[in-house]
Amino acid sequence: MVLHEPTKTPRARRHDANLQRILEAATDMVAAGGLEALSMTKLADAVDYTPGALYRYFGSKDALLSKLVTRILEDIRLSLDRAVGLLPASASPLTRVFVLVQGYRAFAQLEPQRFGLLAMTMAAPRVLLEKPEDAEPVMHLMLAGLQPLAGALADAAAAEQLDGGDFSERTLCLFAMLQGLFQMQKHARYAPAVLDVERLTVNGTRSLLLGWGAKPRTVESAITRVAALGDLTKHLGAAR
């Protein structure tokens, strides 16, 4: 038996469309002026709402920011799943690691504003989401979004492609390296020979995997297999 999702009512579809419009306007506002530029009053003006009407969608600025970030994390996870879907089921765990890295890179290129918003929330010196009901969904999706990478690293260790170790810690190290590199993209044009983000992404991932016990030939084979897929930005962009 095939289960179908119930058809949304016109009112529900209007609500979803309005919600998407609000989130897009908020993202544009942050992209233009940073997190401090985001205010419920200015956002209400941007989407032609009264502040009171906007608060029917979001009870607070923190709730709005939480929704913005959770939407981004959901889409990152979707990009990672699509990237892995480009590989055959027989692909090695290290090949999966590299395709996941490139899948995240593709998301950052396809969605620069939303990637930038996520980067801002991570880099902000103060705690942005102080209430548990706002912060917990973000943390849950952050961990869920990194699960494919953690799983690939754990599988690599189980297959003896990596030495044993704390794969959760390794996941965070690799993610932090990528996050920092991708934020440097806007400066690459000023020093292209040094800030070649594509090359640094591959080399940084390679260095970490070798440090965790991977054999050079196995790593190079994984890099070659992922490179053979072509430009993941085009693949994932076409699937959106």
C-alpha cells in the first residue's frame, strides 16, 4: 500500500508561501547587513506585514533565527545525501568522505547567502539562541547533518582504511577545516595562487585522512573516483 501525503488546503499553501517569503527576506537582510541588521520591525516592512502579523509566524527574533538556521541545515543534509547518491553502492568509505566534502562545497557555492548566514551564526561571539526551545532544534539538525560524514569515517575505520579513533572528534575537525576554508572564498580573487579553495579543500581533507592512518594510494583512488563525477555543483544544482 502506498501512502500519500494529504493535499494541503489553499490556506496552508498560502501560509507556506508567506513563510518562505519571510525567510528569504530575512536571509537577504542578514546577507546585506549582518546579524545585527535583522529586526522584526524592518522585516515586517520588507514583506509588507505589520509587526503583529509577523509575530504570528515567529514568536521572537530568536525563533526566526532558529528557523532560518534549521532550514539551512536541512538543505545541507539534502545536498550531502544527493552527493552520496551519485556514487555506486560499492564505493569505499573514503570515497564517500570525499564526495560528502565536495557536496558541502557545492552547497556553499550554490547558496552563498545561506552559507554565509550559517557561518555568521557560528562565528558570532555571543550566544545567539539562548532559549532551549530555539537552540535545541538547531543542535539536533547540526548533528544529523554531520551524520553521513561521521558514518563514512566510522565505516572507513571498520574497513581498516583508517586507524581506530574517535570518529565524532574527527568529524568535527574535518567540518571545522571545511567551514574555515569555504569562508575564505570571497578573498580568493586577491590571492588566487594561495587561496585556491578547491585545491585546499582536497589537500586539507587528504592531510587529515593520512594523519588518521589512511594509505596514500587509497586516498588518491578516492580522490580520482570523486573527480570522475565531474562538477558536483552542476549535478546538485540540476537536482534542486
